[in-house]
Amino acid sequence: MKFKDANFSKEHRFSIGIEEESNKYYISFPAYNGIVEYEEYYEISQQEYLDFDTNLSNALTLLQRCKERKEESRLLYQPSIKRGSPC
């Protein structure tokens, strides 16, 4: 998988972009499992991608749902068995 960030928020620690091999859009954030920090990637629609680029509050709403693991069906890949917590 080749993730290419198009926009990010340093303050809120998330990014949006496109996975270049599948052409799927994503929102991602860092997580830490006690050993390593890694990114969790959640699929978003093209419309969400375009909206999030200009509407931070909508992006933050979905970001929070992802961090609370309420959007698991959107995961682009399953994290390891020792899943971390958002940073």
C-alpha cells in the first residue's frame, strides 16, 4: 500500500490522502501500542475527502468516531493483534 497524504493537521494529529494502489481516500491518525507508533487508516468517500479538505469540524467528527473504534468497517487494513491507542 502506498499512502500519500494530501493534507494534515499538526494540531489535531491526523491526515487525509489517497492510497495510490487502490485509489481509495483515507483519514489517518497515529496510534501507539506500547512498542511502536503506527498509523491507522480509515477509508473515506471522495465527497468526504473533498469536504474534509475545507471543513475541519466534519473531519474532526469522523476522526473522533474512528478513535473510539466506531468506524471499524472503514479500516483499510486490520492493525496487529496488539492494537494501540490513539496518540
